[in-house]
Amino acid sequence: FRKIGHIKRLDFSSRARSVPCVPPVVHVKLDLQAPYF
């Protein structure tokens, strides 16, 4: 379960980082919310 959540979180954050002009705080919030998507 942790591995799946971790992979999801990495995939989600990598997609979020591809969007320009997104502050790091937003990335942290998205990383925390990623398992719930």
C-alpha cells in the first residue's frame, strides 16, 4: 500500500512540477493530497 501511494505521489508531483510558475508550497500540498486522488 505504501509503495503504491509513493509511486502515485511521485507521478503526481512530477506532473505538477512540469507546470511552470508553481510555487514549492503548492507542490507540497499536492504531494500530501496525491494519495486521495
